Amino acid sequence: MAKIERTATVSRGINKTIIYVVCIGLALLSILPFWVMFVNATRSTAEIQSGLSLIPSTHLKTNWDVLTSKSFDPLKGFLNSFIISATSTVCAVYFSSLTAYGLVVYNWKWRQTFFTFILCVMMIPAQASAIGFYQFMYQLHWTNSFLPLILPAIAAPAIVFFMRQYLLATLSLEIVEAARIDGSGEFATFNKIIIPIMMPAVATQAIFAFVASWNNLFMPLILLTDKSKYTLPVMVSLLRGDIYKTEFGSIYMGLALTALPLFVIYFLLSRYIIAGVALGGVKE
Amino acid sequence: MRRKGVNYSKYGYIFSIPFIIAFLIFSLYPTLYTAFIGFTDMKGVIPKQVHILDNPFGNFKDLILNNVSFKQSLVNTFVLWIANFIPQIGLALLLTAWFTNKRLNIKGQGAFKVLLYMPNIITASTIAVLFSTLFAYPMGPVNSLFHALGWSDAPIQFLQDKNTARGIVSFIQFWMWYGNTMIILIAGVMGINPALFEAAAIDGASGTQTFFRVTLPSLRTILLYSLVTSMIGGLQMFDIPQLFITPAGGPDNATLTTSVFIYGQAFKGAYMYNKAAAASMIMFLIAAVLSALLFYLMRDRGEAKLRKQLKLQQKAAKAAAKGV
């Protein structure tokens, strides 16, 4: 009996070793491409051409100079991306919370119909209406404006859905009643009492809305033609063009710069992000 | 008690107005407009009078019957999606089985989750250009690595071969998404009633048996959810195929996806807005069918769950009756 148990333990030990090896291998696979990117951002093109290295070199400054001497302006791109992502995130979470609150607290005739409708349009891909959207914005002279990248965020069905689930689970209507008795208007109640209550959900959705907007390529690519308006993902496509053909050091530099803000956000907030992803799956 | 007389229901409408207005302007109207353009002769950079075609369905018919690139793009989208989804769900399931197995008690799960999920959050266009630079010819990091390991004698032109290009694009998609799928599946396992696992353990089920007989059947709906959302996401695959190989589309259009096709038709060359709009509508219809499928499956799930619970209750009642 003891012998059987021992062999079981030994085989489990071997299994565990295999599992750790696979997991560490996958973790390395996640890190390595980015590691090479950051390291190569500090190496000269000649060094990069001569072979692979995982140790940083000393050409950071040169690569930066070459990168910015051509049409690539990372600070401008960062600023553009930030303006668009920050404002669209505020629009998305604020108005989605408002809509969700309207759906949960008030009993109105079309409430159920409206909610079903939100469920129906949740999955519609943005690309499906892109041509009409572009033509419409062109007629309004809104191409090369940030507005068409920000304002559509006001109608974010998936966030409304999430916020509604959150409110149903956490909000007791007595709080709303109490605020009414104290003479608070409905809108003031929402801004001063409900938004603070919803903060955990707002924060989670804000992270994802921000990252989604920051990473968006398709819409900015069709709407923005003026180089000074480019967002970072559109700028990245410049790195593929002829201007940097052989300047590998500065290409890696440009890539590293576009990815850096996300690495910072990710490592500061990874706990909340992972929890948010898990929530997204079980929300059904 | 007079307060009860106040009718607050109008605020339900008021609070929904911003959403509805934004939706009508930025979503519904552009969708209808796209559908309309699909029936017209709108093309060219310079706007001119637009006419509905004599044969309204001409663009659609032409795309489906005659356009080789469009047909190729549908096939490519499907091939690239399948080639990333099967390994993705396989690996995610394997990792889920390992991480949720209490007997194995894998350490450092938090760190593994953070690292395996990481590629998903980084800008896809950055990743696309990064990989195309890593696979550069004649001297890129991957070529250096292959040379150093003795796997190749001469530099390989990875991006010139149809299947290699497709393989790398699928790999990038797989690499970006398996962590996401794994976290969703692990959350799904956490949601399974622990009593089921205890019962399996008491009955002497092995780890493998528990996984295939208890975990996997309970995850069925979450797997379906992953499948359908991944299909709709895969339909829109754009950033990676657009930027990974220039010109977009790759060798012999091997990595031309439907979204890349739409972008190319509308914003390059002849500016065929009408063809692009018709292609968008076809994509929209496919997505709508898939969404409806998801809806149907999820609805079924609620009922099935209810039936299961009723059965369990009946069983428990029977057992209790027996015990007495």
C-alpha cells in the first residue's frame, strides 16, 4: 500500500515538473518578443543586424534621434491617443451608468423592450457600419476631428449591460427613496450617491474602455489623414513604410514607445484587469 | 404618503436619451447608410451624384459570384480563425485543468496568469509590426536564432511563403488570446458547485476523470460563449493581417481577411465605397446570425439549468425519503 502511494507521489512530482516547465515556457514566450523589442530599442542597427542579444546596449539616444528626425512624433501621438482615450472612456462609463440606472430604478413602459434591444446590438461589429460612418463624417467635415472617435462611446451597449448587472446586485432602492425624502433631485441623486456606489464597476469598465480605445486602429486609420492628428496605433503603421527601411534600432524604439504606456498600466493594475476579464466571462 | 403619487417613470426615458441619441446618430444611421451605399454606384475620391444601380443587388451579386479576392478573404478569415481557435481553446483547457486541480496545487498561479494574459493588452498594431520586424529577412532576430540553433543554413524568407505567413498570423492571434480564454475558463470552473468535486473525490475519481466527467460538462456553456464571441471577433480580424505584411494581404492574398478587403476596397486604389459597403453588409449578416446563435444557446442554458436543478431537488427528496 505504502509502495503504491509512493509511486503515485513520485509520478505526481514528475507531472508537476512538466507542468511548471510548460508554464514557465509559455511565460517566457509572452515576455521574449517584448524583451527583444525593448533591448533592440537600445542597440544600433549594426548590432541588431549582427545577431540576437538579450542584453541592452547604449544606443538609446541615437535611436531616439533617428526616430524623431523623420515624420514620427511619439509625444504628439501619445497626446492624441490620450485625449481620445480619456474623453471617450469618461463618456462611455458615465453615460452607460446613467442608462443602466434608468433601466434598473425606474419602471417605465419601454424598459424591457429597450433592454432587449441593447442585448441585440451588443455584438454588432463596428466595421459593419464603417463605410456609412466614414461618408457621414466626411459630409459633416468631421474627418480629422477627434469627435467621431469620442462621441460614439456614449452608446456602449456592453458597458450598459455590465453596469445593469452590477446595479441589480448591489443597489437597494431604499437609498434612492431616502435621497428623495431628503429632497435630492433624481439627477443629483445619481451623480452624488449612485456614482460613488458604482465606483468598483466603473473602475473596471474604465480600464477596459480606455485600453480598447487606446488600441483601436480601424476607425482612426480611416478617419484621420492629417499626420498631426495620428494616434499611436496609426503611427505604428508609419514604421512599416519606406522611411525607416533599414533603421531597425529606431523601428524598435518606436514600437517600444507605443507599448510602454500599456506595460505601465498593466503592471500597476494587473490584479484588477485579470479580475475584470474573469468577470466578463461569467457575466454570461 | 402623498409622495407615492409622484411618478418618477419619466426619468427612465430621460436617463436613456443620451444613449439613444448617440446610438441613432453614430450606429443606426451609419449602418443603414452603409446598406444604402451597397446598392449604389458610389466610388472615387471626389464626391459626385450617387445613383442606385439598375440592378440593386449588383454589388452583392458581383462580390459573391465573381470577386475572387472577396471569396478568398472569406476563406482566409475562416482558416486563420480555425487555426488559432483550436490550439487556443486546447491550451486554455489544459492550463485550466492544471491550475484548478487542488491536488496538484500549482504555485505562482497569479504570476502565470498575469504573464500569459499580457500580450492581449498590448496594442495589436504594435504587435503586428513587432512580429514582422522579428521575422525580417535576411537578418532578423528569428533568422539569427534559427541560424544559431543550426535549424537553417541560409536566411529564410518567412513572409514570402503562403502557409508560413498564415501560420504566423494565426500564431499571433493564438498567442494574444489564449490567456484571455484561460482566465474566463478558470473563472467558470470556480463557479462550479464545489460539492460536485468533493463527490467525485470521495468516489475516487482521478484528476483526469474529474476533468472530463465533471469539469468539462459543467463548462459547456462557457465554452460555447467563448466559441461564438471568438467567431464574431475573428470575423473582424484586422490589425494583425493589415500591418503584419506589406502590402496588406500577403503572398497570393494568403492573409487577406474580410476586414482588410473592405478597407482596401474603400480607402485604396479605386475607392470602391459601394463594393466595400456591400461586403460590410455580408459581414454584418454573418455576425447577426452568429449573435442570434449565441442568444439561442444562452437562453437554452437557463432552461436546462432549471431542469437540472429540479432533477437534483427531486433526487435529494427521494434520497431523504429513503433515509427516513
